Amino acid sequence: MKGCFVNKTNSQLHQELENRIRFETLIADISARFTSLPFGKVDHEIERALKQILDFFEVDRCGLMGIREDKKFVWVTHICHTEDIEPVSKDINLATLFPWSYEEHVIKGKPVVVSKMTDLPPEARQDRISWLAQGTRSNLTIPLSSSQGIRYLFAIQSIRRERNWPKAFIPRLKLAGEIFVNALERRDSEQALSESESHRARLIATGEWSELLTQTHKNTESLLGFYENRGSPRLVFPDDRLRLLLGIPEEQIPHFYEFWVEHLHPDDRERVMALRHEIQENKLNNAFSEYRYLHPQRGLLWLNHVVQVLEREPQGKVQRLIGLIWDVTGYKRLIEAFEQSRVQTLAMMNSTDDLIWSVDAQRFGLLTWNRALRDYFYNCHGIEISVGMSPGQLLPPDYAAQWHEFYTHALRDGSFVTEYVVSSQTKILLLSLHVVKQGNNVFGISVFGKDITHRKQAEHKLRESEERLNLASDSAGIGLWIIDMHTYHAWVTSKLRELFNFSSNDEITYERFFKAIHPEDYNKVRQTVEHSIQTKEDFRIDYRIVLPEGKIRWISARGLPYFTSSGELERLMGVSLDITERKLTEEKLLASQKVLRAFTSRLLTIQEEERRRLARELHDDFTQRLAVLAMELSKLEVSAPSSGKTFESTIKSVRDQIIELSTDIHDISRQLHPSIIDDLGLGRAIQSECTHFTRRSGIRIHYQQINLPRTLNRDISVVLFRITQEALRNIHKHAQVEEATVNLAGKEDLITLAIQDQGTGFDPENRRQMHGLGLFSMQERVQLIHGHLSIHSARGSGTEIRVVVPLTKE
């Protein structure tokens, strides 16, 4: 059992490591590509990443969906699907078509994991109908958080087949999805910031007020308003747009200045009023200010305010000025979201022990790095890293030259992944290098270094373990196999490949095993394995496989299903052994047994015929002759002289002996051939035998018969009669009892004979206790009529002999 446990651990670790390595490498590659990604490349990189995820899971559709403001509709922002799969609608009413998923995603913020549609709860009936209408068989949807809550959904769907979704991958997929969302938010923020800044700077610099004033704005957040101030600072003439923008009621227009000052944010009021004072004091002719404003209905707003002095009095007092105020709340929110996204990205980079950094494309000097890289150089080399440090400043010459080769390779051939052994082999990194571009200009290289030291050590130990396991299994001639029931991929030893004639390059799957099975054994093996899974018990089966050259090979397989703690089938594990030679030997032995049984049958038939002939001769010849002789002696006794008492006595004694001898010969004749079977049937024959046995031995036999058929095959009758005779002889010789029972019972399709005593008994497993050839003779006779013989006995507990014979040959 200890060996089985080790095998289980090694195989599980091998499969999990292989899948996890591929998946972690994929997530690392995606994460590194999105570091410092120009906003113009975001959409392209998201679509590329979706294609990689689709290929990894071998599914049919993978996409990113945005949740609209009403929270009920979603629209497809990015999608990737296989060529023969139709795309889904761009806009989907999530609340109506997928109400259960809507509740899980939007309200509860939970992922929806569906391996097969029959697993859905009853309340998800509408969701199941909608998925089936799309052709979806398995679905994984993950809600993604952004700076404004859950705003996106990340969906992966399988159309062609059902599949399981490993739970360990879901958090990593969520991380990848949130990387996409952060990139989208940065893109929107940077784009809006760039457009707004350039446009505003141009308008302020050129004084193109008319262009601003004539713009059409579609919502209150983008409203701008104009005002003119003449003479007194409190004499303000606003237009309707400004009144609407600032939320000033019509009756408060005469008090515009006071209302505006009152609703300035307290933290900004002093700064804004100081700037206004500088304008009034002839220090500034134009000014720009950005401040917060407490709108009576809409709450906090961010406003931009531009002032231009048009006329001053000779003393410098402002005579006439104009002002322009516009709402930049949306823009500020974008800036805040961008900053929050930047902080989240930085936090994410610093939350991992993986090393993340970027360098410039000229001298490969450091540009950015995370906490793990900083701590590594400080703790291991005592170096406090800073911007611009080159490989030569951070590493010994040999290692610095190697890093120059890495960076040069990336610039020359593009992004790549490699393994890197750190000095003294204390650490092994999986490096992912990516070229960072803005347009066609390369301005840097980002690097993601994941510590895979423990994984490589585990792989090394696993390889050593597998080599030992292969050696042991090859030495024993046993092939080992483990099938992952999530992916249906199999791990096998070299001996197993040899047994099934699989090449070293063949990818072994669950179905590949079944394709090798002989057509006549296919269903039997399928049913055996399925029954094992249903009952959670091990299975054992012998079956044939067909090798590529048409040769047949017999395989004996034993396997066991393994389940997770939640009861989900995880894998099948087992061993296979070549038993072709054994099967051929068994077939030869079976053929020999058939020949022997035919010979035995013929021998017993000849024996019965010979007994019948001897019985007939004894009965028809010897007993008749003895009867005549007895009659002659009776006549002689009558005609003897009356005075010859001695002679008369002698004659009587001889006659009695002849009569007794005639009776014995008659009994021998009955033993040799029970003609009563032919005359009266099996039941009367056994009853008669029991009566004669009681008369001869003094042992009472209680005989009972139930539902015997009227007609019975003569061979069956003779065999059951002979077994009764042999059993009664054994009771007489060995049982030491005064009574025994014989029961004969018939049914529609079988007949049963049971002979039982409460005597000394014996050990059936000890062949020395088998009392000569009697019991072996019983077994041979029962096999000739395709019956079953069972013997139950123990010392001091008596013996029961039971024979069950089918009335129709199977």
C-alpha cells in the first residue's frame, strides 16, 4: 500500500506541474506584455491574449464583455473564437436571458462555473435554455472589478464538448482579466487626457472663446457657461448655460457672485479668492484655475475657470472682464481612475515575489522595478538600485554579458521566454522578455522573472522517481498508467507503451486506449470501467487488444478510480500485464480438458453399459439358475425319507444359502444397473435405493422429493442416482450416524439433489480426507451433465453434498 501511495503522489504532481507550468507561463507572458503598454496597442494585445487562453484550454469561444450603466445589458468588447464557431450577439440582455448568472455576477460578484448544463440548479433554467440556444456545453464566466466596481465579465465557453474547469486556475484567470480591465481604463484615461489637454491648451493660448461657446454639448457634465463682469466684482452677467452649470436658481441671479463663493469647496475657496484678488489688483490680465464646486443637486463637481481682462481704468481697476467655466468632472474621474489603476498595477507588481523590471533600449539601464527586485539586489548583493543602472553596474562581468545577450536577442528577434540559472544555482528563473514599443519606436524591454527553483527541484525528483518506477515496472513486466479525467490525457510507463505498441512520440489519451481494444471486448471493458466509477470500487478484467500488424495480445488490467473531496472523478490509475502466453496455455489446457472430459464421458458410458450387461446376466441367468436349483432342493427335501432328519436339515440349510445368495446377486445387479430408473423414473429409483440402504446398513434415510418433472434426461437420472449411491456408501463408512436425509427437488429450469448427515464430517480442503476416488468421481459425473457440485463439511459438524443441474444446456 505504501508503494501505491507514492505512485499516486508522483503521478498527480507530474500532471499538475505540467499544466500549472504551462498556465503560469502563459499568465506571466500576458502580464509582462501589458507592463507600460501604449494605449494604442491595448486592443490588439487583449485579442492576442484571448487567443492564447482559448488555445490553452482547447475551447471554442473566449471574450471580454462590458457591463452597461443600467447593469442589465452587456456588450462584447473583445472576442476570439475558432473558425467554425459563430460569434455571439454584440449586445446581450443579461438580466433577461441569463437571470441566474446576472444575480451571481452583478449582485454577488461571483464567478459561474458550468462543466455541463445538467449541473445547473433549478433556478438557472432560463440560463440553461439561453446557453443551449448558443450551442454552449460548458461555460466559465468571471466578474472583473475595476475602479468603479464590477464593470466587465470574462467568459470562456466550450461548444464541441463538455469540459471541467480547474478551480486553481480561476483566480489566475481573474488576475489576467483585471489586467485587461486596467489596461482599458488606462487607455481611456490617457486618450481622454491627451485629447482634453491638447484641445484646452490650444483654446486658452489662442483665446478662441467663440469656438468653445459654439460647441454642442449633449449632457450636463460637458456644459460650459460664459459670464461678463463690468465695474463692480459683484456685477455679473451669466448666460443660461452657466446658471444651469452652477445650479443657480433664477431668483438668485442678482446674487450670482455670493452664491458662487458660497458653493466653492471650502478647501479650494481661499486659493480661488486669492487668484481673483490678484486679477483685481492689476497683477494678472488672464488666469486659469481648477477647483471643486458643491452643486446644489449634483453634488461635487470639478470646474475649470478661465478669466480674461478686457478693460482696466487708468488706476488699474478692472473695468470689464469675461470668464468661461466648464465642467471637467468626468475628466477628473478618468484621471482618478487612471491613478487608481496605476496604483493597483503597482500594488499587484509589489504583491508578488516574482521579479519584474524594465530597461531602456539603448544602454539597457533600469527604468522601473518592483519591490521583489529591489529587495533581491539589496539583500543578496548589498546594492541599492536606482534608475539608469546598467547590467555592468548590477552584476559580475560574465553575468552582465549574458544579460546583454538576452536584451539584444529580444531587440533583434522579438519577445521570448527562457530559463536562467542565478549564480551558484541557488535560484532558477523563468524569464519572459518583451519589447515595449510606442508606434514603431522601440523604447524599452520589460522582463518578468518567475522563481521556479522549487518546481525544477520537484521536476528533478519526479524524473528520478519516474525512472525508478519505470525500472521497477519494466523488471516486473508491468505497465503503469494514470488518466486525468479532466483532460483525458494519460501518463504511462515505457513498459505500457511497449505492451500497446505505442511509440515514444504518441500522445496517449483515454480514447486511445479504447481504440486498441478488440471489437468483441470493447463493450465489456467500457461497462467494467463505468461500473467501477459508479460504485467507486476497483476493477479487474482480461481483454484482447489488436496491435497495428493485426496481432492479438491478451491484457490483464486492474484499475481504481480516484475522486476529489467533493466527489468529483479526478483520475483513473492502474496496471496492465501481458497474459498472452498464459491465455494460450489456458486454451490448450481447456482443449485438453474437453478431450479428457469426452474420454471420461465415453468411459463412463462404456462402464454403465458394461454394468448393465453384467446386471442383466446376473439377473436373467444366475438368479434364475439359482432359483431352479432352490426349487430342486425343495423337491429333494420333500422326497427325502422321514427318518433322515440330518439329511433334511442339511438340505434346508443349503436351500436357504442359495436363496440368500440369490438375494445378494439381485442386490449386486441393482447396484450395477438400476433398471428401476428406466421402469419407474429417478424419484422411485432413489427412494428404492434409500429403502434397501436402510435394510442393509440399519441407518434410517429420510427421503423427500418435490416437483420432479415427469420426463427427465436419462444421463441426468443416472448421474444423480450414482451420486446418491456414492454418498450413502460414504455415510455408511465414515459418518457414524443413525440417520441421514436425501432431498430431490425440481424447478422449471433446474433440479437439485441434497444429501445431508450430522456425522463426524471432514475437511474438504484436505485431499487426504477425500475418501478415495468417490468425491472425484462425483465431480466428473456432474461436469458431464453441466451441473454444479458443492460439498460443505467440517470436523464434528456433519456433511452436506448438493448437486444443481440445469435442465436445458446453456
